[in-house]
Amino acid sequence: MGKNKRGLKPAKTASELLDMYYLEARAHLLETAAILDRIERGQGGEKVLEDPRIKNLFKICHLLPRQKTNRAEELLNFLSV
């Protein structure tokens, strides 16, 4: 890749970014699923699923597949309420 007038490398392509971040994102999602599994298996797990914090985590999961470029901002706004 060549450099631009300022001497900076051009931005990475979407494919390059996917290659860079896929395993990290996958690991975070697996860890989140494992945490939810541990909570649910714990004593009182069924009852804790009614906790608003858990409900928020499940709602956030539905926001991720939307085709938007501001997912992080949207998630932060959702969690800050």
C-alpha cells in the first residue's frame, strides 16, 4: 500500500478489518454467552433472568445485526438510560 500526501497509510479495507478483528469479536461473544450460561445455571438463575440488567443484555443482542455504522454509540445510549 502506498502512502498519501501526508505520509499516512490509506485506511484498511473492510476485509482487512474483518481479518484483524474477527477472532477478538468471536472471543468476546463466546465469553458473554458463557457468562449468561453461568448466571442461568446458578442458584435462582431462572428468577434472575427477569432482572432488568439481563433483559438489557438480551435486547442489545438484537441491536447488533442492524446495518448501522453507529452500533457502539447506540449500545452506550441504550445502557446509559
